[in-house]
Amino acid sequence: MVYSISPAGEWLPAALGGGGYITGLLQHPADGRVLYARCDVAGVFRSRDGGESWETLNRGLTQAYHHQVQSFAISRHHPEVMFRCCGEVRSRTFYGAVHKSADGGNSWYEVCSGMGFYGNGPTRMYGEVIAVDPFHPRIVAAGGYTGGLWISRDEGESWEQSSLPEERFGCVAFHPDQPGMLYAGTISDEELNMDYADPGEYGILGLLQDRPRGKAGKLYLSCDSGQSWDLLVEGPSFAELSFDSRDPQRLLAACIWGGIKSSSDGGRTWQSAGAGLLKGEQRYGTIVQDSHIPQRWYTAPDLRPQMKDIPPVPLYISEDGAEHWKLLHIHKDADLSGFPAYMDSFNGGSRASAAGWAISKIIVDRFTPGRLYLCNWYGVAYSGDGGLTWQAGEFRGLETTCMEAAAADKQQPGKFCVTMADHSPKVTEDGGLSFRNLPGLPGYSGSSAAVISAADPGLYLYGLIGHTRNACIAAYREGGGQARAVLTLGSGLFVQALREDGNQPGTYYAYVDGSISAGAGIYRSRDGGASWERTAFRPPAHVETLPHQKRWIEAELLSVVVYQVKNACGSNQLMDMNPHKAGQLLAGEATEGIWQSSNSGDNWDFIGEGLPFQRGGPASVLSTVAYSPSRPGTIYAGFISEGLWRSNDYGQSWHKLFPAAEGRLFNVSAFSAGRGEYGEDLLILASEPMVRTSTESELAWSRDGGATWDRWEHASLGAVRWKGIALDCEGRQVLAVTCGNGAFRGTISR
């Protein structure tokens, strides 16, 4: 029997697009319908229809941090030439690269690695730090989060570091009307406030694994395209610069907590330009002039959900050259169309509040008067009437979807449930062609593990993640209205996995991460999920948290954001039920072993002897455990770094199954096993790229239980962070989910 993934080995995008916080927008210099968006976790996107729909542009990228884009630029001389700056920090080391595209973003190649960037860091939502000289197409300038400012004089092919100090650059801009004039603004240590993270005893720099880089922001000027520099001013932090087309000496700046400032002498002195803006401290990162009506300017403070007394869409307009400001409009839900329904549930029922949350950029369409664009936490929206009403096209292809896991229905072909860091679960019944939302609960903003009941059709159990790092197990029945919490967990706990015992109707198990003394462990429900009790599972006495090295594994190794524990680490893979025997289940711990119970969790035996826990370093950790659906006694165990292992005797002995090459690393970040032909398992496993393991994105599958393997070519997707893979009940339809890159669907043909 011959298997293949159709058509021609290609997997197709599902209806859940990739995305994250959309931090920047560019418009094509010659084609107004073409827009580009940058994202903190998912790379660069392109729209060919004025923002109605989006496609990813990540071909040629090899490392996960290549998708964490802090800045990008397009050459107005040669619009097919583009640049992107990407990077992250791990273990107090900043990584970064500049990539170039010579074909409009269709493919990219690395041109500079001298600067570190922080695409998902505290300056991600500010101005562009790479720019092409408007008078000289071969001159490009880029300022890093680390590493200083660099100049290229051959259209980005080679780079040299300038004489500027290695400060934290917030914006780099050539003057549009003055040849050779290049500005570079920096951001102070004090203005790295992140209202979504608690710095605790370490302070904000410790949390970011950074060192001091400047007590004050600065603005530098070069009059010779970066060969020499003058310090113009020291004090405010410069997040974005905008040049007044009516006066070459007049500049406007968004100065973060310093507000909006103006200069009438080329940037040497600055005055407040905030008359009419919101009172009190507000963070500003964007300021833009209307090219059609030069006396008109736009700005917006950075609204977050916990902030009070701020308009729902805090878009401000000035009609007198940024001397005085007023709120453009008090937006209501009726002023918005094409915004996804899920935005209501996380913002007090107001879609307008969600549309204005964390606005990072405003741009004015250079071709069409009255047409504006903005991007924020959710995606890109556009207005055709000067900002009075807004449309979003449902963010097709570009969503806030850092996915955690995929679970298949055991009864219905093509039906899957997907969980994700910033949303309640979504369900597809057509293999990923369309999705619908499962209801969330007040106080919970994300989802982790999920199970679709086979014994009780229409019942879903899923883990929800709270705003205060609390969690619960929610139950929802189709047609039943609201979800309800059936197990409420305290702060720091997390539902890692959910399973149903297919041989004991009404019996479910939950794997809960966190502090063991606070309740982490394996839970059991014998009444259809209505009530839960903790089983006898207890790891060794020295293990105080699940996982044992919780902070390092979740914040350093697996998480998409280094300081946000459990942000898209992947879930639903460290527990499994034996389909061949009632009451038999597995539980894995990342660094300490695997345990098995044969009596519904009342007793547990260690079966992890011989597995490569932390072999050769701390990155070799367990990521998935699974029973064979075809062969009783066969168990699989997947590891970061060390690949896939198998036992044929219920865990008494183990051998490595993939990869066979000695010393080759493979991160099993997602795994699924289905029934194949002739009693062999159909296996699919994926490797997400990681800085700590120097690995690239890879996906492999075996039609014969691991005897031979094929690989899926997916270079067009870039460095995909695979988090979950599920085969449907027939073993024919596959759904794969990622952190930021969207979901993908495939069909197994035989």
C-alpha cells in the first residue's frame, strides 16, 4: 500500500491564519492596493487587496527568531527590494539578523548578523529602525536593539558598523527632502515599561535579560549618510519621527511617555505638542502626517484593557499642523465591520474597545484621500472616511493565533479542536476549511488542552488560561448555551493535557502543570467531567513543580516570549490513554521520566529508564508521550533535541526510532500516531526550530511504523514553530498547528 500527502506532498493553509501583535505597516510605493505588515512572532505578511486578506512572506528563513520582526523597509527606488530586521533574546544573548528580498518579499536571504533585534520585546510597536535612503538606493541604514547602527552602501549586500554607541535604537529615518540627512533616535532604560509583565525583584532589565544601555533617550543626526554623527538632544526617548512636508526644519516625534513633541530647528530643540491629548501619562509610539492635507496629523496613545477613561478607539487628529489635537470620533460597535466575533469576549463585550487596543501604527494611504490604516494587537483595519468608520476583513490570513494544540474527534472524520494562547478553542468539522468558536469564560483569555468526547457526543472539555495566571477546566455541550467551569485551579496552574478513557465511558483525566503543593498533578473524573479528584500520581520528592525545571523550560526553551511563562509552549502531549486497555494511562515529566498506571491512576510505575533525559545538556527534555493505536504494548516518547523513541514492551526497554543518523538533532515539538495498514502505525512528527538546539523547522512522517520516513518540503513557510498535529479518526485528514504561522491541513491518500 502506498501513502502520500496530497496533493503532491503539499499541505495547504487552513482557515486559521498566522499572526500575533501586528507592529508595523508599509504601503507599496507604486501600487496602493499592496500593503505589508510586520508581526512580533509570525514574520511579514502581504495584502494585495488593500487589507482585506493577507498571505505570509517567510520563504528562506531558517531560525524561529527570523519570524520575530522588529522592523522592515521597502525601497521606493526598486519596490521589489525589501529588508526585515528580526531577533530575540535567550539566556542573556541577543540574536539578530537583517534579511533582504529582491522579489517583493516572496523570498529572503540573510545579509547582516552584526545587530541584535528584539522582535517580541518592549520596543516592538515603535518606529522603523531600518531605512533606505530616498536619494541613493544603494544606501541603507539599520539600528539594532543591541550592536549599534550599521550602514550598507551596496543596497544591503554588505554592512559596516557606524561610530554610534551601542544603544537601544527606536527609530532610524532619512529626511525625505534633504539629501544625506539621517536621523537615529534611541530609547532609555527607564522607558521600557511593559504593562503585561511583572518585573518583580529583577527589575525590567533583568526580566528582559538585558543590561543598561542608556539612562536617557538621544537623537543623533548625520549629514553625510552615516559617515559622521552629531548628538542633537538628550532626554526624551524617540519611538517614531515624522517630517513636516511644509517645512524641512520641522519634525514631529512620538516620545513614548514623553508624549508628542515638535522641533522647528531640525531636531536640536523640542517642545511639547500635546495640547488636547489625553491628560496624565500615556504612551505614544506613532505620529503621521496626511500627505493629502499637510496641516492634518494623526496619533494614538497605546490603550490597554486595564486602562480607564480612554476612548474605545483613541485616534486623535490635528487640523493645524499638530499644534492642537482632538479626539477624531467616539466610536461605537456600529462604526466597525468585519471584525471577528471573538474580539467581543475579551473586552467587556465592546468590539470598539478591542479595535483600539494597543494601536501600534497609523498610516495614510498615499494614493486615496481619506483612506487610513491602523494595526494593533489583533490585526490591520482600514477606513475610507478619514477614520469615522473602520473595516477589518475578518483579519483573513492574519490573526492573533499562537496555537497550543490540536485534538481530533474520535468519531467524526475531519473534526478537530484547536487551542491557542489568546483565544478560547476553535472547532472545525471540515478538516480546517472553516472554524467556529467555543465559548470562553469571563476572566480567561486563552486555552491550552482540549478533548472532544467520544462517549458523550457534543461534549467538549478544555483548559482555559486566566488573566492572573489562573486556570480552569471548562465544559461545553453543543447547543447548550454557555460554557461552565468544572474544575477551578489557582494561580500558576495550567491544564497541560486532557484525555478520555475510550474503554470506560464518562472517565476523563487532566494533567495539571505548576506547583505540586498548590495542586499540580494528574486529576480524574468518573462522572463525565462534572467533578474531579486528584490521583495518586506523585513525582520524586525533589520535584516541586511540573515541569521540574519550570522556569527554564517554559521561559527559556519552549515559550515564544522569554518572559511570558506558558505562552505557546505547546500542550496536550504529556499524557495519553491506552486504547487497548481500560484504566491504563501514561504521564510524562519533562526532565525526570515517564510513569504508567494500570489501575486508573491509583498506582504508578516508573517506565522511563534508558530514555535520553537531558542527555548532553538541559535542552533534551520530554515533550510528548503516546500509546500506539495499532500495537498493544508499544509506546512512543518524543524529546527536544533527541528525537522520537519507542518501546515495544510497555516501557521496559527503549530504542531510538528517529532520526537514525548519529548525532543529528530533532525537536519533537508535535507528534501524532494513527492506524496504518497491515497493523503498522502511521506516524507524523514535527520539529520546531530553537536557538538552544541550533535546529531548523522540519516535518517527517512514516507509513510503516517508523521503518522508513519521508519529509515534507515546506521552505515557503519559513522557520515554522510546530506545536501540535492531529490525525482524524479515519487516519486520512491531518491538521497541524503552529505558534504564529497559522494552521495547515493535509490529506493522507492511499
